[in-house]
Amino acid sequence: MLFAAHAKDALELTKMQENAKAIDSQKQIKEYEIQLEKMKVEQIRVSAEEKRKLLGEETRQNQQRADYQDRLARKRYDDQLVQQVDSAVCLSMKSRTGPVNRQTV
């Protein structure tokens, strides 16, 4: 009987140890899952930050491109005005010098 009582206690002790190991294993699994979720959240945060930086850089480059196009358009317009003024001056000078040359000849 004494052996049976000790065997029963030993079996109970073994079951308790197995339960404790199972609980520890479950705890480790939950901790791992929590760490995995934290890593996913961090990855999403980093990805969003990189996207924000990329959009900011694209916006900056688009603004620079628009400014450059504006400067080119203004320069073309100014050059066109200068050319028109030069043409008008040349025509004016030709019309003035044309009759004078005929009179002196």
C-alpha cells in the first residue's frame, strides 16, 4: 500500500510538472506572438515613414520642375518680346532710311 501511495504521489507530481511545462511553453508561445506583432507594427510604421519621405521628396522635385518650367516660359516670352522690339526697330529704321536714300540719290 505504501508503494501504491508513493506511486500515486509520483504520478501526480509528474502530471503537475508536465502541466507546468505546458504552461511555460504556452507562455513562451504567447510572448513570441506578441513580439511578432510588435515587429509587424514597427515594420508598418517604418514603411509609412518611408512612404511619407518619398512623397515629400517627390513633391519637392515636382515643385522644382514646375519652377524651372515657369522660368523657361518667362525667358521665352522675354526673348520673344526682345525679338519683336528688335524687328520693329529694324523696320522703323528701314522705313526712315529708305526715303532719305532716294532723295539723296
